[in-house]
Amino acid sequence: MCDLICHIPPAVQDLLLSILKGFAVILVIFPIAGASSMAERKVSAWIQGRYGPNRAIVPWFAYVPFVGRFLQRLGVFNLMADGGKLLFKEDPLPGHVKKFYFMLAPLVGLVPAFTTVTVVPFGAYLDRAGQVVPLMLANVDVGILAIFAVASLGIYSMILAGWASNSKYPFLGSVRASAQLVSYELSLTLSVLPVFLWVNAPGTDATLSLARVVEFQSQPGLMGGMWFIFLMPVSALIFLVALFAETNRLPFDMIESEADLVGGFHTEYGSFKWSLFFVAEYSHMVVGSAVFVLLFFGGWNPLPWLPLATLTGWLHLQDWPVVVGALSVVIFLVKVLAMIFFFMWVRWTVPRFRYDQVMKIGWQKLLPLAIGNLLFYLLVIGAIHAF
Amino acid sequence: MSNAYTFPDNAAKTAGAAASAELPTEKMSLSMGPSHPSTHGVLRLQMEIDGETVVKADPVIGYLHRGDEKIAENMTYNQFVPYTDRLDYLAPLANNVAYALAVEQLAGLTVPPRCQAIRVISAELARISSHLMGLGAFGIDVGAWTIFLYTFTEREKLYRLFEELTGARFTNSYTRIGGVARDVPEGWTDRVNAFCDQFLPILDEVLGMLSRNKIFLDRTDGVGVISKEDAIAYGLTGPNLRGSGVPLDLRKDRPYSGYEQYDFDVPVGVKGDCYDRYAVRGEEMKQSVRIIKQAIARFPGGDWYAKDARKIFAPPKDKVLTSMEELINNFMIVTEGPQIPPGEAYFEAENPKGILGFYVVSKGGGVPWRLKIRSPSFCNLSILPKICAGALVADVVSILGSFDFVMGECDR
């Protein structure tokens, strides 16, 4: 085995490793996006006092004691059935659409949704020297900027879908999409600036990497171990609200608001093309939640003021980097899933805003608040470093 | 009508707009319905929109027209009862009662107190059921799905009670001319009481999710305002009229079926916006519970159908099978219909959606010569062009939701 690997030039080795990691991440994010859609149905059922999907089962699986029935009640097989149905049902292509762009739109939506995953760290392990090494596909210096830049490309899929559908409701939906996303992008970006200003104190190496933010929240001491949610609650709030708007979730789902726009941008879509939009939407949600957890909820640190390194010390896991890595990934995923649950909880509880109200909140409330928040932390950081 | 599309002269438009310092816009026609998630059935709104603002909205109705009025001329009075179920199909019992009362007024017949009480209870239960549906659908229209499931759970309990009383969950066909199909089952009134007791806290919970919700207030407060004068001028009735502050409630103003004995309030709105219409419905459900509780507390004994109207109400089955006279009578009523004297009568009842009126003309015999239905949803919808103009597309959805109309009744 080693012979084989060692004979490959190192450059190719790196490339192969990256491709493998990439596949691994895609293989994680795709099921999470799918499972989120299932969870959405289960959570909504729970909130509404229903059972939710609990019927579908693979024939022989019903005989597995306990587990079979348990998974059936969880609706796990519904997820498979849904995917299968969407994959195999007839894929209608309405006569009035612009065919090329109509087919292109879901793919355009999917690519940025998956691309953003590459710069999101999802765990960490301790190397021999006791250094925390983040697990991520690409630790690029521009981190958060890369996420914002790529994620906002996703909007093109909605605009494209709306235009290509050549129909009135999708058209209205895509017009809303372009306006809404632009307005909330600003607040989103401004809300995270204080975090990075705080992390990159004057005189240190400046980086926008998310791993650095988590590292910062994993330091010992009162201020070091403090998560940014305590330090910058307003930033967190603005980020959260803007995230809801960016991911088109209720109460900001103007783009597909089914009460007035039937289906919004995806009205004319069906079968797998339709479901690709939703994989993209849920991926955005997963990535958004992940970024929120990394920035404000300490990433893979189990509790505030309890960094992963300390926990590793307590459990004597220093010599087991793989276990530590797995543990950190699990902690991180639990937090992300809790965030996704929060997204669903909100969706099934509150009514929907009106389009002009969404714009008003974005421009008249959130943006001034974000600017004020940024100025406030600028002054605070300046004051700390001046004295 | 020409379908040729003339391309707008954008250059000229831009030049004109530059002079007036406004962005050039172009109106778009948008057909909302007849199959649209928030037009509640088959209403179609032919709208002209300028961006997101509605310039013009014309309701196009008739997609559910079945010719009920003509159908009525071809069947006996009792055979038409199932057709009244399908007017406002969210409150069939209330329609049954209104229809029976109209024909009884023509026949100059008064039903015994027990029958009146049964009719009041069933009509009020139907009101609760209809308002629950209206509330839930309104919730969906403004994006709060969970409300719908909560109210539907309550409706399911009501349907069980209806099934027990009438044998059918949805299309009840409960009344007959001169009475009801059967007496209340044993212990049914207790179960209605129990339902009422557990219903009030749940109703408060459901209303609590919306009433002070900022987003809900943003969506409904000051949206779709109907002034008092407009409401009267356009012939609005029911909660839509009372939402505008006109305290017209036929149960109070022109009591029928013994409504004068019950103590209840008529809630009215202040502004006449979507929120007021919603609030009026919420309060009306509580008042209905009050009426039901009073009716059950003093539930009269005695006959549950008009015994003296021998040519109108078919005799009970046990008598039919044992006595010759009753058998003949039963045969005549079933084949020829209840014998209603010649004349004409108009009766209106306060239904969940508004005032449902039946105008019955008889030339004697068991079949109406003409039957005209005044349906509240039809009249209520007439104000749509006026209040939708100038609203946003999403507001139209709120307005439609707050109107709580049923197309089965509008198109009949």
C-alpha cells in the first residue's frame, strides 16, 4: 500500500488527498441537506401536533427488531422514497420556457452552495505538538469573504430560474430575490466585521479565516474562552436575521412565498430539477448555520470557557488525534443541527413579512444598526489598544 | 378583442420619464386563480399590477356554478336539503337550518322548543367550525401554517360531534322541513359541553399566537380597510360588516329559532381592516360557545319535530310500520314532498359568512316554484375591486384571507 502511495509524486498526492476530502465533504453535506428536508417535516409535525412521515419502509427492513420500526417512525425511509420519487418521476419541460437557462438554473444554484463548504472548518485535532489543527478543505486567508462572495452567487440561480421560466409568478419571485438578497448582504457583511476586527488586533497577522476566529474563542482565561455571542450579541442578532433572509427562510421567504406567488421562482419546476433547488437551499442553510456557530458559538469548543484542548486533556485523548477529530466534528455538527432546528422552529411559528416590510427592515433597521454596531466596536477596540 | 401584442416604445417612455423625473414602469396583468393557493377555491382575480402594487383587481366568479336555484325547482323541499350543504360547505348545518326556517316561514309553521334548541346548537357549532377554518386559512395566507393545523385539530373534534348527530361528517343534511332528521343521541349534549370547555383555552392559545404578533399586525393592521359607509353600500354582511363597526347581527336584530332567549354579545371592529375582521371572528367563536352552553343548560324536552304538521314532516318510523294512516302519510310526503301552501316568503339567517337568505315561491304542492338564494360570499366579494386597488400583491392575499369566503356559496 505504502509503495503505491509513496511512488506518487507529492504534488499529485496532495491533489488526490484534496479530491478525497472534497468527496467526503460532499458526501456529508448532501445527506445533511436531505436529512434536513426530512427533519423539516418531522419538526413541523412535532410543532403542529401531527405524526409526520412514519410509513415508508424498505420491505426486509421491517423484520429487524426495534431498529427497523424505530427508523420507520423516524421517517428515514421517506427520505429515500422522496429522493427516489423526485429522481425517477417525469421531468416536465414546459413549452414556454427558455430551455437552456431553465435547465442551467438549478445547477447554478447548487455549485455555490457546495463550493462554500470548502472554506468552512468543521472540526479540529491536536497534532503531536499539542497544536490545534483545524479540519477543513482549504484554509484560505480570505475565509469569510470567500463564503460571502460565493454564497451570494446562489442568487443568480433564482434570477435565472425566474427569467427562464417565462411566466409571471416566477418573474415576480426573481425580482424580489434580487432586491432582497442585495439588501441583506450588506448587513450580513457589516455584522461580522467587528468579530474580525476583534480577532485581528492591531499588530497581529491579519486573516479572515474562520479557523482563526474559533482559535480565538478557544483561548484560556475569562476573555479568551468567551464566545462572541456574549461579546457581540448585536452582531450575532444582525447576522442571524440576515441569515434568515439570505437563505430564504420564513419569515423572509419572499422569493417563494407560496401564499401570493404560488411557488415563486420554482413554480414551473418539477421533479429532480425542483429538488436541486432545495438541496441548494438546505446546503445554504447548513453552511450559514455552520458559519454562525463558528463565529459566535465557539465552533467545535464544547462549552464557553471550556476549549476543546482542555476537554482533550481531561479525557486523556492527546495520543488519539483521530478520536479528538471525530469528537470535535460531532460537537460542531450538534451545534449546527441545533441551529437548523432553530431555523425550522421559527419557520413553523411565525407568519411571513410582506415584501416591502422586508426591504424596510433591511435598509431602515438592520443596516443602520449594523453600522452603529461596527462603529461602537471600532471605538471599543481602539480604546482597548490605546490604553 | 385583439390578442396582438404591441411592443412598448421604450425610448419614448424613457424620454417622457426623464422629463417627469420618475422611473418608467409598465403594468403587467396577472391572473390570480382560479387555481391559486390563496384564492380559497376557485375565485379568480384578474389583476393589473405595477411592480408589486395592484392597480386594478376584478373578481371573476362562476367557476363553481352548478345552477342550484334551478335544481331546486325540480325536486321536493326535503330533497333540496343536501344541496344547501354545498352552498357554504364549511358550515352545512347553518345552511340547513336557514333553508328549513325559510320554508317553514312560508308554511306558517313553528317548530317546538326542543327542535329550535337543537337547531341553535348545531348552527352555532357550524359557526365555530367555519370560523376555525377561516382563521386557519387566514393563518396560511399570512404564512403561519401551524395555526391551520391547530384549528383543524379542533374541527376534527367538531366533525366527530357532527357525525354522531347527523351521520355525516361534512355534508350533514340534518334538517327537514318541520324538524330535524333525528333527535340528539344520548349524552351528545354532554359531549358538546365537554368540547366547549376544552375548546376555549385552545382558542385562546391559537389567537395568542397571532393577536399580538408583530409580523401578523404588520400584515393585517390597516390593510384592506373598509369604511362603515362602504360596508353598508356594498351589502357586506357577517363578520366582514361587523369588522367595519356595524353591529348588524340578525340573531339579535331579528331573532329566529329562539335566539332571543340567549345572552350573547355582538363583537364589532373599529377600523374595518383585516385585523378587525380576524378579531371579530375570534370573539364570535367565544360568543357561540356561550350560546351553546346556555342552550344545553336549558335544553327543553318534548317533541323534536312539528307533530301538528302532518302533511309536512314525515311520521316516525315505528308508527309508519304499524299504522295504515301513517304509512299513507309517509308515502305521500316522500313521493310528493311536504305540502307547502301557495305564497312567497323571504327569510334571512345569520350564517358564519354573513346573511344567507332564501326566497321561496310556492304554488302549492311539494316542489318550490322558484327558489332564490342570497349568498353572503357573493355580496362580500363585490367590494374586492375597491379595496384591492392600491394594495400590494401580498396584501391581496391578506384581504382574501380575512374575507373568509366560500366559492360554493358565491357561485352556487
